[in-house]
Amino acid sequence: MQIEGRTALVTGANRGLGRHLAQQLRDRGATVYAGARKPESVDLEGVRPIALDVTDPASVAAAAERAGEVSILIATPARRRTRSCWAGISRTSAWRWTRTTSARSR
Ligand SMILES: NC(=O)c1ccc[n+]([C@@H]2O[C@H](COP(=O)([O-])OP(=O)(O)OC[C@H]3O[C@@H](n4cnc5c(N)ncnc54)[C@H](OP(=O)(O)O)[C@@H]3O)[C@@H](O)[C@H]2O)c1
């Protein structure tokens, strides 16, 4: 999978798996939008912090508008209550994803 030169969006990028994966994508040459409920908590250099609460459709729409077209989406908070929101997003034309991965629910 080519990463260099692609645009990625990672949810929950302020800590845990999301932070690690955002770091790895950055190090491999992707432009990384680092989504977090509190974007000021994203402590990675060289990524673009972006406000994103995946349970809030308005927040998702605003993030989609800001990030534009992304080709890699990593959705780390994948609890049951977030799933309907992701289903809604995937039906929108705001983001056309070529690769989507989602961590398993707790
Ligand atoms: N770590 C592992 O080894 C492992 C293995 C298999 C599966 N998983 C699964 O992978 C997922 C992530 O694991 P993790 O270890 O990275 O968990 P974590 O350290 O608890 O991090 C969870 C992340 O999700 C964010 N988040 C929670 N609710 C959110 C929301 N509504 N909108 C946006 N972001 C939200 C949190 O942000 P805040 O800081 O704002 O709370 C935090 O950045 C979990 O579902 C876990 O069960 C983890």
C-alpha cells in the first residue's frame, strides 16, 4: 500500500493507537489530519490537528469539509455508539475513501 504523498485522517490521534498510527503515517510521508475531540491535545509534530468527535454528525461534517478528500481513514474509536455515524459518513460524497480501517469495538 502506498502511503507517501497520500492524505490520511486518523481519529483519536491524540493518544493510544490513533496517535501511534498518525505518527507512522507521517513518518512514511503522508499528509496527516490528526482528529481529536480536543485538537489541542495532539502533540505530534508535522501533523494537522483537526477537531473531530465521531459521535457528532456536525463535527464529522466540519472535519470532512476541512480535510477534503482523504485516501486513508483510520477510525480508532469504534465503539457501538459510533457505528451509525460512520455509516452515515461513508454514504456522503464529502470523503471518498480508498482504504478504511477500523479498530475493533471494546
Ligand atoms: N490498544 C490495543 O492494543 C488494542 C487492541 C485491539 C483493539 N483495540 C481497540 O482500538 C480502539 C482504540 O484503542 P486505544 O488503545 O488507542 O484506546 P485509547 O488509548 O483509550 O484511545 C481512545 C481514543 O479514542 C478517542 N475517542 C474516544 N471517543 C471519541 C469520540 N467520540 N470522538 C473522537 N475520538 C474519540 C479518545 O480521545 P479522548 O482523548 O478525547 O478520550 C482517544 O484518542 C479501542 O476501541 C480498543 O478497544 C485496542
